[in-house]
Amino acid sequence: MRQMLKGMSLLVAVSACGQAAQTDSRAAGETRASTDAAAPAPGSDRTILFIGTSLTAGLGLEPEQSYPALIQERINSAELSYRVVNAGVSGETSAGALGRLAWLLRQPMDIVVIETGANDGLRALSVNTMRANIDSIITRVKKAHPAARIVLVGMEAPTNLGVRYTGRFREVYPDLAEEHDVTLVPFLLDGVAAQPALNQGDGVHPNEAGARILADNVWKVLRPLLR
């Protein structure tokens, strides 16, 4: 589970591209409502908000191929009354996620899935700062929507940043999940990282088959929360 992509040295360049992509026309559509992909079942009255990076936005995929869209398909198949909102943005760091949180919190939400920090790791940003940002995100979600259930999605840092950095980075997610008593997805890319057949040409972003595994990883944690 802890093995990351063999081509992690490429990730810094990819990260920079992701950051630039936030301002180009492609990224203008990265924050997607579920109506752009799998449509929610008629009468859906509860909302699952996915806050995330390009991994959540589905960079390089069709909207219906992103893992949140695949989650919506499973929700529909299970005849559950939930609407998925994909608020993923490519290139975003935990600071960026925190910065736009006030706007996101205006929306109704019953479950919030938080996937952030991957780009902090790609840029070797401070683990302490990342932890503080994610801590603030969880705290603010709880304050604004005290009844909402929270799912924190774990990530890993590139191995070329050294054992100390990667170890501290990895610990942030289970530590915060325990501290805030929220549900944890241990590692979003479990089974996909370091698997060329499951990633796009950049070796970083999952392809259609890889996105299905991401959906599996999230669904097995998310499904017990749905009722």
C-alpha cells in the first residue's frame, strides 16, 4: 500500500502543470457537479460533497469516468437517495482547499469526502502546514455542518523526499482521523500507484481502469455510512 509510483521524479513537473492548469480552459471545468457525469436518482435529497485535487476532478478522463461519478453510479444502483457533487480542482494544495472552503460550505452537505495534500507532497511543502490546513478544513466543516459525516482520504508523498518526510506525511491522515473521529480511506491510490496499466501516460493520474479501483477504495469505506 505504501509503494508509490516508480516515476515519482516526474511528479514535480506534473504538479507544476497541474498548478498552471487551474487557470486554463481545461481546468475551468474541473469543479464539477454530479449532473455533468452520472445523474443522481430522481428525488435525491442528500448530498455527498467531494473536495479534492485532480485525482478527484478526474483529470484526463471524461466526467463520467471520475471516481466520484462512479460512486454516484453505485449509489443509484443501490437505490440510495444521495447526490454526488464533485468539487475537485487540479493542482490544488491543502492551502488552496482551505482557501475556497468558505464558498463550498454554503452548499448543503450530508457527507463530505476530503482528498487533499497530494500536491503538498509533490512540492515537498511543510508537513506541519499541511496538517494544520487539513485540521482546519475538518474543524470548519464540523462547525458549519455539525450533522455531516466526514471521510478523510489518505495520500502518500513521493519516496524520493526521504524516509522522514514520507513517514511524517503518511501519519497525518490516520492521526487526524483519530483526533477528529472521522472515517479514513487509508490510501486513495492503493492498487493503482506504480501500475502503468492503470495510469495515464504521465504515470500519475489514473486512467479509466485505475479510476474504477479508486472508486472501489472509497466505496468500501463510504458505503457503510449511507442509509
